[in-house]
Amino acid sequence: MSTSGGGGYHHGDLRASCLSAALALLEEGDEAALSLREVARRAGVSANAPYRHYPDKDALLAALATHGFNELRGRLVDAQDSALAGQELVCLAQSYVRYAVEHPALFRLMFNRPCDPSHPEVKAAGDAAYAVISPHVVAGVPAESQEARVAGCWSLVHGLASLVLYGKLPRGEAAIQEVDELVHGAVAAMSGSQPATAG
């Protein structure tokens, strides 16, 4: 599977292989543990191979963040499409927090790194994920209050996710139902409604 110096590249999709290796390394440790050399070793390619797509570590981190936001958006779309009428916002919030619980290191990377103008794809992916949630947050809210409503709701849900990740709230497979119920109650209180408990 690995490649040596000359000839063509025979490892399949090099970009995807390196990204997959970087994701695994990130979840095993943290951002500091990542290096292009270690990614190459994990992917089974030559030390210089990752540089074909990722000229430096910052480019690799940007690709990871972009991947995370794209994956989060997919989760949010699935939650939105499968939610019962009137349950969309609660289901979106639960999906957001579940994603954080399932991918803690990637989730931290997505939100801890600055929106560097040199990596517009990160911002575009983040905006696309945000665009799934925002219409449900502002539905029925006067235009002059929409920005505050979005900021408040996002802060609430992101704060819940962070509290779970830092061990201040229940965490783990055994606690996911408890977390879902907590998110449900918090979002219902924030929206001033009491939707039926999700099954």
C-alpha cells in the first residue's frame, strides 16, 4: 500500500487517506499531536506524500475543520428531515450536541481555530452548517430580534456541548439519553414552548 520515491502514486486517494489518518490521530490525542510526518506514517505513504495536498500543518488543520463542518451539516440535515413537525429545533440541537460527544477533538478544533481568510473553505462549510439551523431559530421572530435569538440559541446549545465535553454534564453512551433530555428541556425553555418529549 505504501509508495516509494519514483513512479506514479498507487495508494488510491491520497488526499482522503491523509485526511482519514489525521482524523484518527486527532481523536487519539489532540491538535498538538498532529504532524504531516506522522500522518504520512499512519497513512502508509512516503514522508513527502502529504505535501502534495497539504503544504503545511495549518492547511491540514483547515481541511480537518472543513471536514468536520461538512459532516456536522449532514447530521443536521438528517435531523431536520426526520424530525416531527414542531420538533425540528430540538432535534437539531440534540444532533449538534451528539456530534460534539462523538467527535470531541474534531469539534474543539472546528471552533477553536480562527476563521483564517486564507482558508475560506472552513468559513463556507461552517456557514453551510449554520444555515441549516438558523431558519428554525428565527421562525416567527420579528426581524429586529432575530440576530439576538440566533446568538442566544447557538450559545445555549454550544455551551451544553462544551459542558458535556469538559465533564460538567453527563457524558458517554450510557448518558446520551440524559443529555438528549437535557438539551430538549433547555431548548424548549429558550423557545418559550414545551414540545412533546422525543421518543
